[in-house]
Amino acid sequence: MTSSPIVTVFGSLHYDIAVFGPDRPRKGETVTGTSWHPKFGGKGGNQAVSAAMSGISTFMIGAVAEDEFGRFLLETLRRRGVDDRFVRRDSSGSGTMSTGMSVAIFDEQGDYGAVIVSGTNLTLGDHDVAAAADLLARTTVLVLQNEIPDSANAAAAKMVKQAGGRVLINAAPARPLSADLAPLIDIIVVNAIEAEMLAGVPVVETLDGALEAARKLVDRFPEVIVTAGGAGVAYANKNGDDIVLPAVKVKVESTHGAGDMFIGVLAAEIACAKPISEALSRANAEAAKLVATPENMRFNDMVA
């Protein structure tokens, strides 16, 4: 392991199209929007950018196509201080081999719904892990999500664990974790829906509900963090330690990307050996700042 901490994010990159309107459409309904713009996205990409903002050495392992969307994502990673040398450029064709993208529709309250098309993110696998073997052997904290194949996550986690690094997974979107991946996880971060699926019991989106879910999940994972939206976040570990942290109260402009901001900052703080209480507090605060920032005043990700 290197003496200089490294956060490596292995995950998704999406070209996001953000659409704004008075409300999100119901089934069969057409809503007249007010504006739209392109954005850098993907849970993996967003989390890498968030970690790099903390000043820590941050690398991205991912895949894009040789298309306009892919070029935009790579340019944005570099501009934000993320090392992109392990982002594979896939030139194998179109269709499922195009760069991942999503469309997010925002209402006047800042809430949103989204559809993603994974594209090249689904091609990530053992070959990408092998290409980044030296980096993974030097990684302090590996950050994973559920927007790429589980087998790819497991291969990367195994390499990092063998070298003495730690594995943090944001288990979103909700899906079962394989028997190969689950034992390699050091820290799992989930929301109420994801916690409910993994714990197999109903989870109420309150601080008490989040803490109860976290305590149940420590039977399977050494450290568990359950986010409870506007209520806050709860933490539990296998040693019986608990932390409950209320949300920072702000005027909500948009919840888009708040979870990814939380994860990236958390990973950076943990990689720098900060106590978990401090790491959670800073991640919580930075996520709140993002929630309070209007979409059109966030980082300028628009194509020049």
C-alpha cells in the first residue's frame, strides 16, 4: 500500500440530460417543460468527482464509447481532477456499445425521476480489473455501486482486499449482492429502500428506522450506513457502535446527486483515516450544500 491515500472508483459513467418542468408526467401524460441541459453523470462518475473535490488522489475505472457523449465525460473527469487513464474507450460499435446515458425529469420541488441506458457500463469486467491491477494494489478505498455487473465489482474488490485496501459499496440501485462480492465489503451504504431489500424487513425512512436497519445489516457487513433522506443518516458496526446524525436543515432546491456527493466525500475522509464520526459529518454537510444549490447554479457541465 502507498503512503499517499488513493480513492479508486470503479463504476458507471452516464451522459445525463436534465429536463425541468412543473411536474413529472404520469403514465400517458405529456407535460410541457421549461428547460433542459446536458450534465455529467453516472453514480461512479459523480462519486469520483466528489472525492476529488476533497483534494485526495482519485482515479476512475470505467468505460465509454468513442462518441460525443464519451468525450464529454472524459473531458469533465479531467477538468474536475479525476485521473481517467483507466477509463476504457470502447470502439466496438453502436447500440448497447454506446456511452451510458440517462434522462432525469425534475419537478418544481426539485425531486426527479430518471431512466438510464447503461451502454458501455455493462461491458466492464475482468479485463478492466486486470488493466488496473497496479492501481488497485495501491488503492486505499475502492468505491463500488450497482450500475455495473456484480462480477466486475467482485473482481475489483478481491484485488483491493488482497492488497490491504478497504471496499465501500453504495448498493444502488437495489439488487441482491452475490456470494462472491458480499464477504469482501467493508462498508455498505444504502437508503431505506435498499436496506429493506437487503435486510428483508420493512424500513421506515426515519432516523430510528435507519438505525434499526443498520443494526440488522451488521450481521452481514462490518460497517453499515443507512441514509434516511431529509431525516439524516445512521451508522452501525459489528462492534456495537452506533451513530445517528440528523440531516442539515436547508431549503431543498434539488436532491439530484446528493447521495453521490455523500459517498465521494465519505470515501475521501475514510481514505485519509478520519474517524467515522467526522467522515459522516462532513459528508452529510457537503450533501446538504448540494441539495440547497439550484441545478442551474451547480458545476458548469454543459458542452462548450
